[in-house]
Amino acid sequence: MKILVINLMHLGDLMLVTPALTTLRKNFPTAHLALLADKKLADLVQHNPNLDECILIDKKGVDDHLPSFVKFIFKLRAKKFDLVINLHRNERASALAAFSGAKKIVGYSKPLFSWLFTKTMPNPSIARHIKRGFKTEYIPGSQHQVHSHFDVLRQACGVEKIFDDGLEMRITSNVEREATKIFRDNFADGVKVVAFNIGASWLTKRWLDSYFAECADILLERGYGVAFLGGTMDREIVAGCVAKMNHADSDRLKIFTGEFSLALLAGFLDNCVLFLTTDSGPMHVGVARNIPIVTMFGASPVPGFYPYDAKDVLIKSPEPCHPCGQHSCPRSGDDNLACMKKISVAVVMKYVDELLEAYGRPAKEIPRVSGAYECRVIDLARTGDLNVLSDKS
């Protein structure tokens, strides 16, 4: 039997497919299991032990033209898959699944292509926009994306037993050594390092850079190291953040923004003791590498995409407009990005300190806890007083 899973979405979305790959492998141990993903994200999945084959499409390059796309479809058809599972509901992924030539095609689909699917399913993790008169209502997803993928396997593929081992990202021993060398070359022995990721695909997912700067200063004053991570697109905002710091000249502050591949990012996080991050793709890489995480959710809906690990802490905005799902804030003046402004440095540092006390060692030394994947949610709206914190799991 030959099975193909399709997910062409972004970094974090691809990480959330990995528990489904584990379940497929354990339910179909002799099957040829392949994954079709975006070429630029190859580091995330090319060493996944559950896969026999990783098929990569250059979405923004050579395959981003109709003739090349059609040629890619024919290459896919030539592989003669028996079962195709589409876990990305957009036109490109839906078309690839629909025209794959597989005997059975299931999963999420755009209506234009659904008639070629054997069974289509909704994705309850994805937010919906519903017209009500002249207004559009934003309805956030109702369950975590990992669980929605499991529903596809149960209801469309006949899988009876789910094997949830959490998110998984493997790297080679060479990458591990390279990342460790970079870490040791930049930080003295015994220095505990907190990694920062301050960028995000939406402006409304970004905590204020002045708040990140204050947290970095506090940690440096306490003797910790601070490492700014992120992609090339984050260099400007990281530079702006560092410019706001009082201890920007500290030899325990290092900037790696735009310098790491995804594999090196994973290996570097193995050596850090905590990850302070926005709701972003690197957050999910951190989950896969078992590092304790503190994250802040403003516009993001919590149920669908929280960090999938029970030791992590998610701080949810107290603003009544949370979650809005908008990429930029429509409010003006002091109310602009109020969802993030009202998550204070004091609140964030409370949970940073708590996790540092509970774990306080490199991520690679922390034992994994199987089956505990619902993170701790700090709901700041429950009391109406931002100085009184309450937990809501």
C-alpha cells in the first residue's frame, strides 16, 4: 500500500502534521508512507523516521507556474498512490490531491476539487468568517489542529487507534554538533540561555518589542544569556528591540536572527533552557524539541494552535476582542494592539521565572512526558484585574 499525506502550509502547520504521521506508520507498518511539503521546509520533515519518502514542491520557485505545476501533477500520478490524505485546504493542495490518480482521496478540500475526493471533511480548527447582515462574524476554531488531523484518519481512513507522541522534528548528528559548537563558541560554560523569537507572520501576533527588551534586560541582570532568533525577515524588528535595551552591550546577549537554518534552529534550542516566543512557526519547532515555552496570544485563537505540550505556558490577552484573527489591528491610538499591550512584562516574567525554576536546564536534558500535550493557559480576562492572575487550563 502506498500512502501520500499532503500539507503545503507554513512552518508551524507542517509541524502539527507530525503526530498524524506517527499514527499512520503504526497503523500501516508495511505501507510506503510519503509526505508532500513545501521545499523550503524540508529541514522539518526530511529525517522523520515515519516517512519512506519526502516529496518537495517549490511553491515560490520553479513549480509556481501552471505548466510546471501540471508537470508536477503527472510526476505525482506516476507514483501510483493508493491513498492520498490532504491536510491543507487550499486550491493548490486540493488540486494536487484531486488529480493525484489515487484510488482513495480524503481530507480537506476546496469545493472546486471536492467532487474528485472519496470523502471530504471540515477542519474545525480553522476559523470561519460568517456574514450576519452587514457584519462579518469571526468564529475561531473549536479544537487543536492535531486533533482535527486525527479525526480525518479516524473517519476517512479507517484508523481505529491513535498514537499521539506529540510533535516531532529530527535532525542529524552533524547538525547537533554544529549547533552545540555555535552555542559553546558564544556562551561561557554554565551560562543558562533563554531564546527569544519576537517575529510573527501577523503584526497582531507580535508582543511589543519594548516589552521583549525589558524581559531581556531583566534576564541579563540575573546572569542569564539571551539569544535572539528568527528569520531574515525579523532582522529589522530585532534590531529595533535591541536598541531599546539597557544592556545591549552585554557579552551574554547574542543575535542569531537570519543566521540559522531550521535544522540549526532546532539544534540550538536543544541547548537553551527556555523559549520566550510569539505564536509562530518557531514556537512549534520549540515544542518538538521539548524546550519549555512561554508565549503570548493576542489575535490568535487558543484552541486551534496552542503549543502542544503540557509544560508550556500560554498567556491569553484580556481584551474582549480576542481573538480577532486579523493580521493588523483596526483600532487606533492607545487601543491599537491593546491585546498585546495589556499582557504586561510582570505577567510574562512571572511565568518565565516559574518555568526556569521548574526546569532550568537545557532542553535536551529534560525528560519528555508522553501523553501530556494541553498547555497551561493563563486567562487574564477572568478577574478583570491584570494584577491578579488566574489559571484556566
